[in-house]
Amino acid sequence: MTAFFQSLGMSYEWAWGVATVCGILLIALPLMLAVAMIIYADRKIWAAMALRRGPNVVGPFGLLQSFADGLKVFLQETIIPSSANRGLFLIAPIITFTVALMAWAVIPFNSGAVLADINVGLLYILAVSSLGVYGVILSGWSSNSKYPFFSAMRASAQMISYEVSIGFILIGVVLFADSFNLNEIVKAQLGHGLGLVNAFGFNLLLFPLAVLFFISSLAETARTPFDLTEAESELVAGYQTEYSSMSFALFWLGEYANVLLMCTLNAVLFWGGWLPPLDWAPLYAVPGIIWLFAKILFFFFVFSWVKATVPRYRYDQLMRLGWKVFLPISLIWVFLVSGYLMLTRYS
Amino acid sequence: MIQLIAFYLFAFLVIASAAMVVFARNPVHSVMWLILAFFNAAGLMLLAGAEFIAMLLVIVYVGAVAVLFLFVVMMLDIDFAELRAGFVRYLPLGALVAIILAAELVFALGAWSAGGIDLAARAAPAVADKSNIQQIGELLYTRYIFLFEAAGIVLLVAMIGAIALTHRQRGGTRSQKIAAQNRRRPDEATRLVDPGVGQGMEL
């Protein structure tokens, strides 16, 4: 894109700057639109599984429901509790929202279609997602209220626990792909299974990791069955109890942007990203971005499906699953994967 | 040009937020400034071309250490008036530390202006065509393998020590037996009874 702006007669610095801003807008604006529609889709799927109709009043099939909700929230008054820590109270939703957008910089949408093609892309995502916990902690602490504080404690412990096993799971992928760059990881999946299928997920050695990563990503985004941070029967609404108006909306958007990010990571790391699922020439006629979106939407459907059907874990069960089940399994798999690669690729 | 702007921005923010860590009255605010300082230090690392170290700085310090620190700060019952009351008592110690640091700074500046020791020849040369991670990995797992493993063993010992110090079996607690919980079936967990009036229930 820099070359295009340079051809319009700009100097390199200006062309680079304009191209980067355009790239950011090209990712962020469709993302916000996607988040609005995905909230609608989430409610519709959830309703359909509970044999309800879901949102069906605003616009055709209720399609404009999220926008109506957004407008309503926008017009509300922002209430700040008198005993809240004002500065941190206002910064917390901004952190959540910003961090949820930041990680998208390294996601490859097609071959070469990536905003920041850095060679530590996966580490960047881990770093950004470890920042995400601060929005929750700060909102819970600064509200100066019991339930948000409980929720913040739960959320931070939960995210830290599952980030550990996610880190070990990602090592398996990195070993196979031989790169931390997300685009290289996608390319490494080309014809991975006997030259027939384009995905690490079809590899019998990596498939358990794909399942673990999917469950961990449910926990990382605090979706059902791990939504203890928003357990309404115990904590009112969790860390966002004291929030209203746009500050609440930022949490809401950030949360769903994170869900989409996790779906995208599932697609990119284990299921071929922008590659078609089969290594068969006619399938490459479909643009890569459509394959990626189809995979993201599929994983989002599974997220909703889980939300509609699985009951919530108890907190000690959640911790046990993270530390006593996922962590040992992912550690063993690091040994298995590296041993397999030592035997086959590097001997 | 943009590198220069970025460098001064990051450098200014590191120093400013480091100062705010000390000057902020509320410990939680201090932690927040500390995280900002770490974050900007990672930015400086990026400018130096060490993207792997930069990401590790964010993951390890910002992600893990600062979260643990925040836990401690938020769980402690801190009385701000009491914290400030000790100012005069700790003044001599604080002044001593400040003098030592200042002396070290002057000493380091003097040594630096006198010309550095030629350390570059002793370190392994950087290879330009390899990525950061590969370079570090090759050094760590070949040249410094024993130091690296020693560091790992030290960490392992520290971990076992921490567990051994804090893990104790308290009497009278009931722990979860997950296997027994999973084996439970409705017909053995529930009972259908039909008590007569006024007889009560045996549980």
C-alpha cells in the first residue's frame, strides 16, 4: 500500500504513514461492524438452541438490534460512583477496548495482507493478551465495590492460569511451523497432511493441541462454561457492574473483539488460516480472505453453541482443569512434538 | 526521523513514568506507572532491533510479575497515613541509598568517558541474516548451554523451595475427590422418601 501512495506523488515517509493509517482503519472499521453483527448472531444462535426467537424487532430479522443497543447506550448518562477511583475507573474500559484491537495488527488476512509482518507475531499476540487482564483488574478495583472486585480477582487468576497452557500449546505449533510469524505459520500448513489437506489440525499429533487450544480460548475470553467473571447468580454482572453508557459499551465491544480474535487464532494456527481446507487447485479460485472468514465464523458458531449448551464450571474445577489437566498435557505434548520432529525432520 | 521521534517519546515516557512510580501516593497507581515504564522500555528494545527481548519484557514483566505485584498490593491493607508517618525515621537509610546510587552514577559516567573495555570482542558476533530468536537460541543452546541449564536448575530449586515452605497439610479440611465426584450417579446421590406427618426426616 505504501507503493500505491508513493505513486500518488508522496514522499516515502508520508506514504508509509498514510498507508499505515489506512491499514488500521481497514481492519478496525470492519472489525467493529463484525462485532456488532456477531453479537446479533450470538443472541440468535443462543435463542434458536433454546427454542426462542431472539432479537427480531429492530430492522429485518432484527438485524439492526446491535446498532439500536449501541445508540441507546450512547445516549445514556455516564455514571461514575462517588467512591470510585475516577481516573482508573475511566481508563479501564479504554484499556480493554484498545488491547482487543491491538492484537489484530499481526493477523494475516491473505498471503501478505497483514498490517505488521513482524517475525515475533505470535509472541506479540501473547504480550498483548497478557495486557488485556489489566482492563478487568482495574475496573474491578477502581469501582470500589465488592462484586466487581471478586470478579476482577477471578478474571485475573483465570486468564493467567490459561495463558500458561496456551503458551505451551503454541510451542507445538511454532515447532512444526519453524516460525513465530503468523503468515509463515499459515504457509507451513500448505499440504501439511500427506499433501492433501492444509491444516495442522488434521495432523494426528497436533489435533489434541487444537482441541486444548479451543477450550483454553474459551477460558481466555471468559465465555461459558468458564464465564465465572460474569456469573450473574453470584456477582451481579461481574467487573462491569458499576459501569454505564459508553464505558460499558467499550467493555462489551472489547469482549466480543477478543472472542473474534480467539476464533481467528484457532483458524490461523490450527486450521490453515487463509488456505482452503483441501490442497486442490479449484479451491484456490476462492479468495483466501473468504476461507479465513468462513473458518472464523465456524469457530464463532461453535463458541455460541458451547454457550448455549454447557453449564458453568465451579471455580475450583476451572483451576483444576487449567493447572492439573491442561498444563501437564501441553507440557507432555511439547516433548512429544519436539521428539517427533527430532526423529523425522532434523535427523 | 520517525525513529528519533519514537526514541525520544519512549525514553521520555520511561523516565517520566518511572518518576511517577515513586511519586504516586496510591500504591496501585504506582504499579500502573510501573507497567507503563515496562511497556515503554519494550518500545526502546524494539528500536534497538531486539524484538524478541521486547516481547519477552512485555510478556514476563508486564504480564506476570506486575500481575502478581498487583495481587499483593491489592490484598494488603495499606494505611496511607501510616506509610507517610515513617518518613523521618527512614530518612537516613533512604539518604544513604540515594548517595550510593549517585556515587555509582558518577563513577559509571567517569569510567565510560575514560573509554570502555573492549567487551565486543569477547561476545559472540551478531549474524545479520538471522532473526533475533534464532541468534539467541543458537547462543543459548550451544555456547551458554551450561549456564542456561544452571539457571533452569536454580529456578526449579526455587520453585520446589517455595512449595515446600508454603504447602502444609492442615487437619480437618475436606479436599475434592474429583474421581469420586465424576463416578457419582443420580440413583446413588438422591433418595425418594415418604415420611409420615410429625416423624421428621433422617438425613
